[in-house]
Amino acid sequence: MTQPLLIMAAGGTGGHMFPAQALAEAMIARGWRVKLSTDARGARYTDGFPPQVEVAQVASATFARGGAWDKVRTPMRIAHGVWSARSQMRADRPAVVVGFGGYPSIPALAAATLLKLPRMIHEQNGVLGRVNHLFATRVDAIACGTWPTALPDGVRSVATGNPVRQSVLDRAGAPYIPPGDYPMSLLVIGGSQGARILSDVVPAAIARLPQDLRRHLRISHQARAEDHERVTEAYAAADLQADVQPFFTDLPARMADAQLVISRSGASSIADISVIGRPAILIPFAAAASDHQTANARGLVAANAAILIPEDRLTPDALSAQIATVLQHKGGAVKMAHGALEQSRPDATAQLVAMVEDLAATGPNA
């Protein structure tokens, strides 16, 4: 019997790619073939994907970036990508096509729509992204990672939660060591966009902490490559131990070891923090479309698992005070960790798998 084929389409950020990776791991384990349709940026995130996943880079584009000539060429690039995807799907027909958002998901979803194949989208954030909004009324099912998610009138969805990679699930609910008079780990993650302000503010904020607290800290700081040198120098000038890297391949392990996480509130980061269960200080990316990162943070904030600092209020003094609040109050930190776990959806991947298999069995609505 031929293995059923799942085609996943995702844009080039961790927020889109990590849930796709989680689904790929699960579907391959269930005997499916999996192909990933993405762009060059997305391909950078595929090192952690199972080796059985076939990665195809597609032609796509966005009207949101580039000059006038780029905007003229955008429809042609998208049309070429759709035509190519359609030809490939006719040659190797997928049982289901799943879009995870981002402009590189347009060709696969559009081709699946033209061919009337079973298709669905997964929205990670509390507000539909532009591409997912475009296809919301053209797919057979919508899975929502953040609940509630604002949807067009008449559109129904299933609250699945955001799938996390197996390396995160392996540390789900890892015992939390509360802050105390011993070495403590602080993890700083900025997501794929907008991390520069964290590189500007976090080292200065930690340097303002009392010496008896500062001397126990071991810092892991994810910073853009162009910011690496100055961030490293800032920590060294404050006599702080810090490991500064553009990307941590062992991020789940570092999060499990952390007493506190300082993070943007991208959907994948929120899911990881919740599943592992760690106190967090969240700084939503102010330029995120429809302010979706603030929407993503609401669950953890409402559960008293996270402290939210709007970007326009992020100063070294304000952040330093909140870091001290968590690390100097053992009982409060433990409650935050428990609150994060209560918001977690470790079954999110299983929920998404069930939707894919149900859609494969029932077929498209139209």
C-alpha cells in the first residue's frame, strides 16, 4: 500500500517552522510521507526536521517588502510558484495539504485549492496572519494554536494549541529548581525578528541587579550575529558569565535549566515556555502584525505565569526590577512555573494529527 503524502507549507520563521517540524515528526512515525514547501529562509530551520522530509524551495513573494519593481514582479513570482506546485501535486497527489502561514505557503495552498484537495491551515498566533486570513474561507479546517483567535465571521476552528518539537516534549513539566543562593540560569530569547532591543536592554538591566543576586547568574542570550560582539562585551564589562549565540540548537535543555526566561512572545516561544513550565518576562514585538504577540501573551499573563512589559516601557531599570521580583521571591517563582504548565497543551501535536487524518479520510468540503 502506498504511503499517504502530507504536504506542509510554511514561511521562513521559527514560529511557522517549529509547529511544522512537530507535525512532520508525528506523521512520519505514523507511516506518512512528508514534503515541506518553503523558501530559502525557511530552509535554514530544517536541520532539526526528520531526514525523511523532502524539502522543496518554492517561488513566492510578498507585496510588503521591496521597491516598485519588486511589487510588479510579485504576482508573476507567486503565479509561477502556484503553477509549479500544481504540477507537482498532479504528479504526486497529496492526501492533505497543511499551511502554517507566511508568504511561501501561498503556492501550495493555492494549488491545493485549484485541485480541490483536502487542505487546512494552522494559525499559531492570536490573530490570523495575512496569508492564513486570505485562505481562512477557502480551506476545509482551521487549527488554532492560541485561544481565542480572531477569525472572519462564519469561520469555525478547532483549538489545538501549538505543537512543539519532540525535544521540547522530552522536557515537558521538567522539575523546576526555584531561585536561591546558588548558581541560577537566565535564558534570553528574541525570536527570529526584533531581538535587537533585548540586546540593548537586557545586559544593562542585569548589570543593575544587586551584587548578591548577580554573582549567581549564568546567562544564555540569543542575539543576532551582528550584535554578538557588543552584547558579549556588555556582559564582560559587568563581570557576568554569559553565553551569547545567534541560535541555540539545545534551546529546550537551556529552558529546562532556567530559573527565568526573558523572551519575545512569539507563538512557538510561548508554547515552549508553557510545556516546559518556566516563569517568564515577555516583551511583545511592537511591530508584529495586528499586535499578535500581545495577544499570544495573554494566557500566561492571566495565569500569573508571566510578566508583560510593552516594548515602549522597556528600560534597563524597569526590566531589572522585574527580574529581581522573580529571582528574589522563591515562592512566587514556583507559582509562576506552575501557572505556565497549567496553560500548556502538550497534546497539541496529537490534536493536529487527528485533524489531518480525519480530513484525509473525509475529503474536502468543496
